[in-house]
Amino acid sequence: WSRPLKSTTVTFSGDIIKNMTDTELAETYLKKFGYLNTVHRSGFQSMVSTSKALKRMQRQMGLEETGELDKSTLEAMKQPRCGVPDVAN
Amino acid sequence: YKTFDGDLKWDHNNVTYRILNYSPDMASFLIDDAFARAFKVWSDVTPLTFTRLFDGTADIMISFGKTDHGDPYPFDGKDGLLAHAYPPGEGMQGDAHFDDDEYWSLGKGPAVKTLYGNADGAMCHFPFTFEGKSYTTCTTDGRSDDLPWCATTADYSRDKKYGFCPSELLYTFGGNANGAECVFPFVFLGNEYDSCTTEGRSDGYRWCATTDNFDKDKKYGFCPSRDTTVIGGNSEGESCHFPFVFLGKEYDSCTSEGRGDGKLWCSTTDNYDEDKKWGFCPDQGYSLFLVAAHEFGHALGLDHSNIREALMFPMYSYVEDFSLHRDDIEGIQYLYGPKTGPDPTPPQPDSTTTAPYPDPDETDPTDEPEPTEPTTTTTTRPVDPTKDACKLTKFDTITVIEGGLHFFKDGHYWKMSSRSDKVNGPFSISERWPALPAVIDSAFEDLLTKKLYFFSGTRFWVYTGKSVLGPRSIEKLGLPNSIQKVEGALQRGKGKVLLFSGEEYWRLDVKAQKIDNGYPRYTDVVFGGVPNDAHDVFLYKGHIYFCRDRFYWRMNSRRQVDRVGYVKYDLLRC
């Protein structure tokens, strides 16, 4: 087999840049859908660690609750979905 | 399934909707039809009816938009977020927004309804063959007027069935020209345009004049996307140009080269290296019907489900022969009840009955039969009257027994009579309930049977009057052995009790003496705004109390935190 061609990554003008690291992608996802840093109406700020937030997201998505940013969790975060948060506030 | 906090549902069954604008990806007829079918998903299983309005304000205002589209939640370009919707209510509440950087279809590639031709508006058949060549998109081959067309069967040469594809040369949509086709070239702000443009607009939609001079006539319409139109990128509405050159290599079809996300793109000129004009190639697209049915679920009061096969699951997946999952049906019927006969005229709830409380864990606590005042109070002699409850900062547990608040601590308890606002005690636990240990983690009175349940560590006792059953292990109830202690108990509806431990809670079916399926759930996901490590949870006078240290968070029947206060001053009246 020939070694895979070294494909060049190009920045496309007008592209909504989504080149984030996996950790950045996860952090953004967990915040956007209410798993992290949710501020409640009563002002109560539930400080949830990223690992705990990951476990909650994994439970919501029916994934194994590892609390780790594993492959299947990362894949799930890249899937097209509804914009409504999973943790309502 | 889940519903939104605070009992969010429409207070009428004849819900109205209005389509404010259209996506260029599909003919407006197809979009109208997709939305109507999406509403039918819900009207088929509830008394709800959906009426379309063409002006004014409807309950559910539907619109397409891109990135920042006028609310605090911008979309994110192609893929990622597809759409969002707001729970029922006034103003923007109830509205549904769809990301128009997506490629909207019926979920299986370009949904192209033909016009004119000889196929009576039939949909294009992809692939089709024409003069020995196979086509997966509309084509202008065989024509000199640049009008895109397609066959409506697999083989044009045999069946000769065809129609024209969406093109700005045939029609426009929206605007003020009643769908008239574009006129090229046209003048706009003194400049001449030979094709549709986004100039003069901030929402990225392509438009054209329907006369040769917009400056003079002000007549315009929006340009439908051709099925070969690229999506997103910086050439909205242009078509791929094949072959094109990229990094010095020639490409005859879409490629994912140059991208890390594997998405297929193409250049819209013959040389990307020089012109940098590009866009994503049309793919299967997202089913507007499926996404709309999901979003309308939100607009009716359903939150996300954690059942992967349910429509209200947050992630998109295409389903060929769609039907609502049982979980979705249970959720929507929890809010609006089942469909009632052919002509749903559900009995309007009279003022005394309260609307069903929107969550399977809950019925409105104020619905609970208030425990009757005790006819015979068991008088036990108070021990060491110097033990003053007001000197304690934290109790082992607080609960309501025979209508009065009881405060337990280290083998003693104090009683707040529901008549007088005065606390009596301390009394000895062992005198009244001899089988119990000194430290009680939580307790509750089953409102139907008047049995008293006491929890301490991993054991529990059940008192019926003076007779007791226990101690037994809490695993007997179906609680996991990982639980160290039960810290709170909350009667919910007839014969259901929520048992809290750590950051989670389980629902006990008291009659079956078993934990219900679908638990545990995270406390702060369902009871937003209270500490998720409360050491005590109880129901008192229709409110839910979460206690931590000296404080309590009080939640009303709409699951809103309506007070935070001191146990000592507000509950013990010290």
C-alpha cells in the first residue's frame, strides 16, 4: 500500500473556522448545551467538574459514562443536532 | 422524556403557526408541506390542532436564518447546530428557527420538484440517464437556454418524461414580485448584475431584480438554489465549476482535499488557487420534516429525551419511515392528553382542577392530600428541656409527620405543630419509635397508608402505628449498593416518592416497593437552581425544601426557586 498522501490543510476564506482542538470542542459543547457553568435563576452556580459534566452528557446520549473525552464521546459532539440545551435553565 | 421547568405548555389546543421566510434549498411548496407534516406528527396523538396564519402574530413563528439571526443564540455555519426552538409562551417563546447554512432536503439528497415540462410537476429522478450519460443532478445539457432540467424517471431516452429544475430564470420566491423570474442584467445602485447577488443584504440571501432596473422599479425576489448550488463557503448560490484546479491539481468532482473535516467541497471557478471561490457540495442534506417535527416538539413544551430512538433525542439521524416513539407520545400526552376522538374538543379544565403537572416525577405538590391533623397525638414526655433546637445549626433530617414539621438530631426530635408556630421538644426518638437508631438520615410519611419510613445509613424501617418492619437493607427497594445513605424523601403523586442521595435521585413506587425504571436522574438537571448536594429534601405545605447547612432553598410547584432562607428563623421560628 502506498503511504497515505500527505494532504495539505488549507484555510478556506469565508469558512466558519471550526478548527478547534478536541478539548476546546468538548469545552464549547458542554457549555453550549448546559452541562458546564450553568447559572441558575436563583443565582445558584452549580460548580460541576468537566469530568462530571462529561458523565452527564454521556448519560444523555446513551454513551458509556466514563467521564473521559473518549472517541465515541468526541464523535457524538461532532454530530449535527438541535441547538436547545440538554440541561434546561 | 422531559418537559420544561415551570409547566410550559400552551393554554389552548388550537395552536397557530406562520412561516416568515423560506430557504432557497427547496421549493416553497415542499417547505410548506414538510412543516404541515411535522405538525401532523403531534396533532395525530393529542387534541392539538395547528392553523397556518399568513400575517400577524402566530403562536409558533417559523423562520430560516444564518449565524447571527436576531436572537441571542447564533447558528454556526454548515452542520453542527441545525435548528432551535423556544418553549411555549409569549413573544419569541414558541418560535422555531432553522439554520440556512444547512442544506435542507427531505433527507435523501436534492429534493427537486420540477416545473413545466411534461411530468406534471413530478420530482426529479436521480440518477437518470440522458443520451447514454448518467446524471445525479439537474443539467443544462441538451439545451441552449441555460435552463436546468431533469428526467422524472430513470431513463429519459426511453420515457421522455422531464421537467425544469428550480432556477432564478424560471421563478423567484418571497420579495415583492409575486414569484416573477429574474431579469439579467439588472441595475442596482448604479451597478449592472448578470446573476443573483447578496449585495445590499446582511443575511446572506441571494436576490435579483425582476425588471432591468431595481433602482427605478424596486421589484425583486429571492433566488432559488439550483440543486448543483454549493452550500456555505463564499460563493453562496453559485454552482460547482468542473474541472477546477486546486493546489495545482485538476479535479472533475467534489473533493475533501485540503480540509480536516472530510467535507466535500468544490471551486465555483475553474481555478481555486487564483480565485479562492468555493462552497460545500450538496450532500444528502437534512430532512426539514424530521428536524421541524423535533423543533415543534420543543415549541409545544417537550425538552430533550435521552432515548436514542425518540424524536426528541438531541442528535439528528435520518429515518426513512418515521413514526413517533412511545417516549415522545408519553411526553406530549403528559402535557396535552391523548387525541380525543375524530373532532378533538377536549373538555376545558375547570378552574378547580389543576393542569397536570408537567413531569413524570411530579404531580403538583399542592395536589397532595394534606396529611390530616392527628386526632390522637402520642404525648411523649420531653427529655432535657435545655436542649434548645435553636442552638443547633444542622439537623439529621427534617420531615412532615401527621401534618407537622419534625426536626431530628442525635436521638431527639422537635415538633412544630401546624396549628401554633411554636416548636415543642426535645422528645426522645427511642421512646416513640423504639426500633430506630439515634441518627436518622431521612424519613417520610406515605400519604396514602400513613406508614412512616425511616432511613439510617443503608437500612430502613417502616412503622405502621406502633408496629415496625425492619431494619431492612435499602437494596431491598432496588437502590444500588453504592448508596451510603438516603438524604431526602419527596412524596410525588399517588404512591411515588423520590429518594435523594448525593447528586442523584430515584423514584420509589411505594406500593410495589420498587424503584421505577429510568432512574437515577441528576438532581440539578430536574430541580434547577438548588444545591445538588443538599443533605435534606422534604415536602412541606406544597413546597419542596432543599436544605444545606443552615439554609434552605424553597421550590414552588412550578419548580421555581422562590425563596432561600434560614432553617432556624423561617422553619423553627427561633
